[in-house]
Amino acid sequence: MEQQQQQQLGVVVAIGAVVLSALYTFLASKSNKKPDQAKDKGRRSRSRSEGKQKVDFTSLQVLYDRKCFGGRQIRYVHESKCCQNKMIFSVYFPSSYKDTQEGIKDLKIPFVYCLTGLTTSDEYFPTSTGIQKWASKHDVALVFPDTSPRNTGVEGESETFEVGTAAGLYLNATKRKWSKWQMYTYVVEELPEILSANFPRLDRQNCTLLGHSMGGCGSLQIYLKNPNKYKGCSCINAVTNPCNGVWGPKPLTAYLGDNPDSWKKWDPTEVVAKYAGPPLKIWIEQGSEDPYLNFDLLPYNFKEAADNNGKRVEVKLTYREGYDHGFACVSSLIEGHLFYHAKILGRVKEIRKPSFFD
């Protein structure tokens, strides 16, 4: 009996050994195939990944979308080709801008590029001045570019307020360190293409420039270099002659080098002195108590250069008694500037008597 049980146990063990051997062989064969299969899968994944790396520079991501004076205040981020970095801008759409509304898809909306100043961003005008109220009244859109690339990884980009983050000066830097600072090309060429691709009802043939402080510097030199792209230009407390200011030489040297002749291309006073294009009108409004008036802004230099150039550019320089440089001044004067732009853009329907803003 015991011998029979031992024989049965031996059979079971043998069978078990055969089964385990077969299972081991099966698992080994599967294991041997896995590296090749993983490699193939990896190749397919990389191929898809490589395909995704083809960047669509006109594609936008919404950072926020808020109702504002009947319209929408929307902030976007996108990949910038010229700045080689993510860039942010904002747009205010009046209530009439509705792409899906029947019967008005082909109607164009005029708009104003609003360029803001040193240490600020695309949110300065929208959050500090109440500008949307007047844009809504006159049925115009507003486009707010940022003041520089941000978070680029460039060493020292945020160490000082004069150079780097929020200090783009609306020029194209030539020094290698600041090669991503291509704000002129961004505002004049890339951003308009993005607007056309995403917002076809914004009328690129009927737009103007409005600038404050450093944004005034950008607006003036952009307008003078591209008089056929914009219908008009106005500024509040504009930097008009950075070559001769206290602040200007530092960023100009950083971005362009230490040859002052290379700076002149980006200095509105130097540009207007040699302007030879069609007749233009520019309105500069200046707070009389602005602490930067005689150090960095120098609007009288700009007007004098324009007057001495055969008055091809008619400059209206208006001083506002008691006003300083910042948002209190800008928010006080912004109604008049939106009225000024609305007239140029063909949006003013009312007739009113001359006032403080005219």
C-alpha cells in the first residue's frame, strides 16, 4: 500500500514538473518578445510626440473669460515664434462681437492696441483704468499686449525694473542674451496674424494705437514706422526721447549695445525728426505734475523735432494741470482718448460740445 502511494506521488511530481516546464517555456517566450514590442511602441509614441512638437503659433489658451460692461474681457496665452517663448495678451470684445450671431458674421469691429508701461503687464489698462466702459460705449474692441516675454530662464531677467521682465521697450533686441525680447516684431507682425487667425471680425484695416509711458514710446515709433497700418495714435505721459532720458540708456545698452547710434531707430524723437511719410496727427497728453516729465518723458523734445521736420507730423501736446504719471492720471483722461480713437475709427455717432477731453 505504501509502495503504491509512493508510485502515485512520483507520477504527480513528474506531471507537475512537465507542467512547470511548459509554463516556464511559455513565459520565457513572452518575455523575450517584450523588449521588441516595447521598442516598437516607443517608436510609435515618439513619432506621435514628434508630430505634436510642430507648434501652432496661432493657437490660443484662455486664461480667463469675464463679462465686462456687457462685453467680454478675455486673457490668452500662446507660443510666440518671434519671442521663442510663451506670450500673453488680453482682448476686450464689446457686446456686438458675437461670431455666431446670424446676419453679422461679416461685420468688422474696429479696435485699439493699448500699449502699457514699465513694470506693468497686459492687465494694467483693463484692471486700473476702466477703459472698457468707454470702449463699450463706442463699440470698439481693445487689444492689450504684454510688455515683455516672461519666465524665459534668462539670467537676471527680473533683477532690475529697467531691463528684462516688463521692460521690453517695444524694440527688437540685438544682444544675444536678450534675443527673446522681440517686442516690435511681436506687436507689429505676429500679434496681428494671431488676431486674424482667431478673431476674423476684428478689423485690422481699422485700428489705432494708444500708449502710456513706455507704451507711449512703443506706440509713437510703431506708428511712425507703419503709418499705413494704423489710423491714428495718442499717448498719455509717453516716453518720447529715451536716448536722452535718465532711464532709457540702461535698457537700450542692454538690448542693443553701447553705441548710441544703434538706439536712435527706437527713439520716437529721432524717428519723427527724419519722418518722410504721409501726413500724420498725434495727440500726447501729459500730466503737469508727472515726476518723470523732465527726466524720462521729454515730450517737448518730440514736438520740437516734429515741428522742425516741416510739420509732416502734427503733434498736439496737451498738459493737464495737477495730474501725475500713474493710474490716477490715466483713468482720469482715458475717456477722452477713447472718444478721440472712436472718432478716428468712425464710431462716434453723437455730436457734443467741446469739453475738457477735446
